Amino acid sequence: MATHRIRFENGRGIQLAAHLDLPADGRPYAYALFAHCFTCSKNLKAVGHLTRAMTRAGYGVLRFDFTGLGQSKGDFADTDFSSNIGDLESAAAWLTSEYEAPRLLVGHSLGGAAVLHAAGKLPSVRAVATVGAPYDPAHVRHLFAESEEEILKSGHAKVSIGGRPFTIRKEFLDDLEAQDPATVIGNLDTAILVMHSPVDTIVGIDNAALIYKAAKHPKSFVSLDSADHLLSSEEDALYAGGVLSAWSRRYIEVPSEQKSDRHGHHHVTVTLDASRYRTEIVAGGHALVADEPESAGGTNRGPSPYDLLVSGLGACTAITLRMYADRKKWPMDEVHVHLTHEKTHAEDCDCDSGDRMGKIDLVEREIELVGELTDEQRSRLLEIADKCPVHRSLAESQVVVKTTLKQVHAEA
């Protein structure tokens, strides 16, 4: 994914730091806002993994640090749950002004409670997903229960949360108590997805049940099985992001993608970051992943580049045969194309090769036709297979690849 570092002002004029994550081709079909957990930040590893899964699915995701946290300005001691909701509204306003209004809200832990409370204030939102969220925002009081008496008596106290010092004021507690989650969640006119781990020791699974009960349909629940509260496993975070992305597409209208420009050129964008060989691909608006097998130093998260090349030939073969059979009104029910690829010595290849020295690419293609076809029809379809455009590009055409370097400007 492509990440842009930005800053925007909240309703009190405080500068908030944010990352805008975009699909590899920079063309999301919809935008989402992500709210992090209590005292966390946008840079939590789990947040990065989760949003990466969302950008693969075509979302643009704005994740930001709440006031006084991470790289955002302001004093955390001056914030409360209501100010978090205000920060979300400001983030939505910036996104609307600069790009497009958010249609999906995603929140982790207390951030999940925040997006539930913010959704009703944002008319563009069509779906809300929570991950390990408390039903009642006041749930976070257990994190500083030992200091609550001092907070009520002195008006504030310094507490340790996750090994870091924070000042909690009495106004923060008062604001938590003023929230009415049953009414807020019950009045939402959006689809709701509740994701929670049954072994979450920070926010119990009973909170998911309460959110689900309070919400109106359409509502869904997905168990995160053995995941911990912070989704510290990359696999768990990617799973959560992938599931909520797939779920939300049911409720968010996805525009028809322009597969090629007016000149008929097909656009593919490929992105590889520092994570070994796992590669993100956006082709015609569709997200794919390529990788190398573990034996070659990869993580085997997707097909290899040669697998994709041969897959293109197989898909083109099947589509070409379907078009021809349909045009002829022949009874072909299914077509299966089995392919293998290897590098082989030209002199050992039983094929038409002008150069008998060195190695060549050998693709073996076996076609299985299902249906009450005559022998004559089957023979003709075998001939047609060699006429598929990708086959002709690989076997008959002289492919020219022109490569240039794009000038990259460092962000301020």
C-alpha cells in the first residue's frame, strides 16, 4: 500500500497527525476511518497490518492519532471520550474536503466504542466495524481503578497505562458516565459488524454480545478465535482486515471500475515494500498478491510471478473457448485448463524452437472439455485454444517492454 503522512486540525484548532493508506494503484473505491485503542496510536503494528488488508481490498484508510497521543499535538489530560468523537468528526471533514466522505468506520477497543458513537453524526457512513470494543465506554475505568478515589478527590491523578504515565481528570470520568451506549447503538441506521476474540482478557466477549443485542439489523458477528486483544499476531490482524473489508462491500456501493483507458491500454500497478517478496498488485481495479515459495526465501502468501503468467494463459484459453462455444451454440458445460511451466534446454524440447542452444520456457497445457461435444467440435476447440490472445502474445508476437524510472519527490 502507499502511505501518505498528513496533518489536519480538529475542532479546537489542534494539529492531529495521520496516515492515509491507499491501494497500490492509488485509486480506492471507497474511504474508511480507523480509530485506535485507548492511549494507543496509529502506528501500532496491528493497525498497519489491518489497514494493509483493507487497502488490498480497495479501500483508502485514514488512521490518525487522537489529541495528545502519538504524533498529534495537544494535551491528553484535556481530552475525554466526547473529544475523541470530535476528532473523528474532524478527520471525516478533512477526508470529505480533500478526497471523499468516509463510508466505513472501523474502531479497535475504545476506538470501536468511539466509532459507534460517531457514526450517527456522519451521514456518509454506511457501515461500522468494531474490533474488541467495549459496549460501554466507561469500561476503560478498570485501567485506573486504583487511582479513581484520588481523581475524584483531587480532580486529577497520574496513572500508568501500558507502562506509560497519563494524567486522568475528573472531567474524563464524568464524560464516560454521561454516555448512553444502548440509545446510541440502537439508533444507528448503518450496518454493524462486531468482531471479538472469546479469549480477550482486556475487554471480555460479553461486551460483543451487548453491542450485538443493542444494534438493529443488519448486524453481524465474527469470532477472532485465539487472537489477543491487541491483535499482536500479524495473521490475526490481516484476517480481521480482510473479513471486515469483504463484509462491508455488501453495504457500500462499489462503482464499476474502468478496466482500460480510452486507448485500450490496460493498467496494472505492482508494489513491493520491505516485507521480503510479498507483492501487492492492482489489475483493472482488482487486488491480487504475488510472492515466492518459502524455499526461495518468500512467505508463500500468493502465487509466484511465473504462476501468474501461466494463469493468465490458462484464463485466456478458457475464456476464448467459452466465447467460441457460445457463439456456435455448442453444448460445452465446463472447461478445465491444466498448465505447468519449466525452464528446459531447447535441445531437449519436443517443440518448434529456432534456437537449439540454451534454455527456453516450456508451458504444457492440457485442456479438459465437459459436455456432449462431438469429436469434430472438440478438435476445432483445440485449434481455437491456440488463437487466444495471450497464447499469441507468448508464442507468436515479439513482446517489447519499455522501462523508465519515475521521478519520486520526498514528502514534506
